[in-house]
Amino acid sequence: MASAPEGTLPVPPATAAQLTPAEKYQLITQNLAETLGGEQLRALLEERDAVAYWGTAPTGRPHLGYFVPLTKIADFLTASVEVKVLLADVHAFLDNLKAPIELVEARAEYYRRLITAVFRSLNLPLERLKFVVGSSYQYDAKYNLDKYKLTSLTTEHDARKAGAEVVKQVSSPLLSGLLYPLLQALDEEYLGVDFQFGGVDQRKIFTYAEQYLPKIGYKKRSHLMNLMVPGLSGGKMSSSDPNSKIDFLDTPAQVKSKIQKAHCAPGEVEGNGVLAFIRHVVVPIGELFKGQGRASARSWVDGDAPADAVFTVKGDPKFGGSVRHFRTPDELDDAYAAGDVHPGDLKAATVQAINALLAPIQAEFAADAEFQAVEQRAYPPEVKAVPAKKKEKKYTPKPEHLKTPEEKARDAAKAAEAAAKEGAKKGLNEVEQLREAVVDTLSQ
């Protein structure tokens, strides 16, 4: 396979059958943050196609950040990898009870439908994509026996360390959170995979699996890790932070509003969520489309752009409207750092790209009544509790015969003070009436 310019993906061949084992390995491992067990995976590909596992816990609403792992999974599918997507419903409940158990089933189904819609929009082969719900095997006797075996070998320190970057950390952790890494390690065996894929934040769980699975008689797998892409606010893209993420069902107006608010300081590349999204999602998908013979589907590349362009930024017509085409994400980063690309122009181009990516997914959702019903069951509208009206306290005077001499004296003083105020008020009223009478007499 010919090498591509630095910072871009090589264009995949039209069919996976044209790929050699070496080319499959290159496609599977390119643009990752880290690969553990690469030689083991390379040797396996010489014999057969690989089986991979990517897990997601169906808790909050899936957001645009999911395009990052799904774009990489597109490489796996193109390289004839059988990809098992674990809808980790048990994990979702164990992770500090993030999702109510009664909603997890509906959320798992919503994730399945949405992820399928994303891959369909990318024109990927779905016959090698399989969804597995964790509870379909994680309640089995053999699985639970293996879980107990791991608990007998794993210290509390190692369990907490393994999940430190993934499981929500609290001052008094629940035992359920400590089980999370153990289950994720066991899933590799029970899903029958050759490698597990996840973000680089999963590294400690991956190394835990490599260390502990052989201790209970199972083989060590390879592990592939994606970079963590910053959210729109500069930090991690999170379902719990509405300002850091764009929902797959957000309208074009909502997308524009959120991108306009995104952290995108002039000349600042590090931590820039807009540039990161272009690099890790828009450009790879564009190259995928190009490899599929659908270069025209890249609405973020101007029709007059050179053949090797991956992104186009159009300047505001009020300031000359210059058009710039970029061959690699690195070129775009360099131009932005030098101040040659205005944040407003970059955001406008990104809005166009995002809305183009979301359009086919939203069209599928709009045409499928059951898809819509699942979404409503998974994420019912929040009902805000009406605060209870405070009951007014009624003052009941203390009976006279129960009052102490001090209380009687205090009440008498208050009564005298009130009478004096009332008398003064009455006197003022009489003076005012006399003044008005005098004025009336003089005016006659």
C-alpha cells in the first residue's frame, strides 16, 4: 500500500479482499495512541482475520465524541475484522450506579440502533458487526466462577488502580466499582476476541487483563488504544456536560450554537476541540469516502479543491472571502497556529462538516417510529419536582395566667409603645386634615 502524506490516512482499497495481512495490520493500527501486543496481532493476521471487541456502557446519551472510536472501528471493518460491540449494561449499573437499572435495557437498544445508523451512514459492511448485551452471558455460572477466581487473586489496590481512569472516583468507593475492571478483563475471553479496542484512558484495565487472565488459564490478548480527543469546552467530551458535546439528534441550529461557543482561542492548537474533531473524525471519514469512490460526499472539501485536499476553510466574505485548502490536518494546525485561519471561519467550516455527517443518521431516525419510541423509553423527559409549599406557622398567644411577671411587664411595655405610635399617627392625621381645611378656605 502506498504511503500517504504525513497526518493523513492512506486511502483503503475498494474491497478488503485486496488487502495483504501486512496492509490489514497497517490499517488496523494506524493513527492509534498505543498498541500493546502488536507482534502477536501481526502474526495472527498471517493466518486469519481478527476478532475485536469494543465496549460501551449505555448510560448518558451518545454524543458526537462517539465518532472518534467509531471512525477507527471503520478501519477494522474495512480490514475484515469481525467487531463485537459490547453493550455493557451490567457495567453501566456497576459504575457508581450511573444509569437506573430499569432504563439500561432501553438505553442498550438505543445505542445499538444509533451505532448501526452511524456505520450505515459511512457505507460500511455490517455483516461483520455484531452487538452483544453484557447481561446475556455475565450472569452465567461459569462467568461468575471466573469472576470469583479473579477476586481471590486481585488486591483492592490493584482493582482500584485498574479502574482509576474509567470508574468514577469517590471518597468511599462502592465494591461494585472495584469489580468493573475484573468484568472487562473477563469479557475478552467470553466474547472470544483477539484484541480489545478502547481509549488510552483504558490502559490500566488493559494491562490488568494482560497480567491476570493468564493466572486463571486464559490467553493474553492484544490491546489497541485511541487518543483522547478534547471536548468542545476544552476538556473531555462528556454526556454529563451539555456544553462539551453535540448530540447525534441536535438540529443544525443547535450544532451551530454549540460550535460557536466552543473553546477555539486564536492561534491555540493544544486542547482545541474543533481542530481535534477535524483531525480525528472529519478527515478520516473523508478519506474513507474517497476510498469508497464517494469523494463528492465530502461536503467539507470544496469542489474546486485539489485532489489531495482533505479540508477547506472559506473566509468571511466581509473580509475578502479567501478560500484555503489543506492537504493534511498538520497543515491546518500550522496555519491556525500562525494566525492564517480565523476561529470564526474554522468554526463555520466545522459546522458544515458536522451537519453533513449527522444528516443521514437523523434521516434514518426520523423515518423509523420504533427508533423514536426506543429513544423516548431510554431517555424520558425529566419531570421537575414542584417544591412543597411551606406550611405557615400560626402564632398562638401564651395564656395570660401562664405568663411570668417578666413576660407580663414586657407585653405591657409593647402595648404602651404600640398605643403611643397609634396616637402619634392619629395626631398626624388630624394635623393633615386641618392643613387641608385651611388650604380650602384660602382658595375660596
